[in-house]
Amino acid sequence: MRKITYGVLLTGLAVVSSGCLAVAAAGGAVAWQGGKVISEEKVPMDRAVYAVESAFSALKIELKEKVSKTQSTQLRGEYPDGANVAVDVVPTGDQSCRIEIRVGIGLKDQARDLLNKIRSRF
């Protein structure tokens, strides 16, 4: 029992100290890792890409580039204040995808706000 307790504590400490803390959210698990918000969503990739484009428009983010490949779509944009935005949509199944959002140089709150705006458009 002591080994299990230590294992759980050490795992928790590793997660917190690495800056990657996953939390349950309305659409799926959300993590902050490597300066970006990463979210698993139960929506098809094409629907998620449309939601990203719609959120960009609503937030007045100028879409600078959209690159679609078979395994992912990347959308790059710029906020009116000049902050850069990169959103990657990667399919994880027929009806699910992973959305990775980076705003500026690790602007966590803005990235989470953008994710919420995207989710409201699914």
C-alpha cells in the first residue's frame, strides 16, 4: 500500500512540476504543455476546423495561413494587437480530434479563451 501511495504522489509531483496539468472540461481533457493549450474533442476534424475559422472571425483574428494535410490542418493568424496565433487540428479518430493552440509566447489565458470560443462553435 505504501508503494502505491508513493507512486501516486511522485506521479502527481512530476505532472505539476512539468507544467502539464490535465483537467476535465466540458469538451474533453485539456492540458497546458510546452506553451500551448491541448484539448481532446469529440468532434470530426472538418467540424473543428470550421469552428476555428469561425472563432478567428468572431475575435477579429486575421487568418494568415491555412495548411491542410491528410494528418492535420494548421491555421495561423494574428490578433488586432499583433499577437500571433497557431492552431493545429489533428484527427484522433473518425469523430474526434486534438486541438493545439498557441498564442504569442505562451499566453495561457488567451489560448484558453480561444479554445472556449472554438468550443462554442461546434
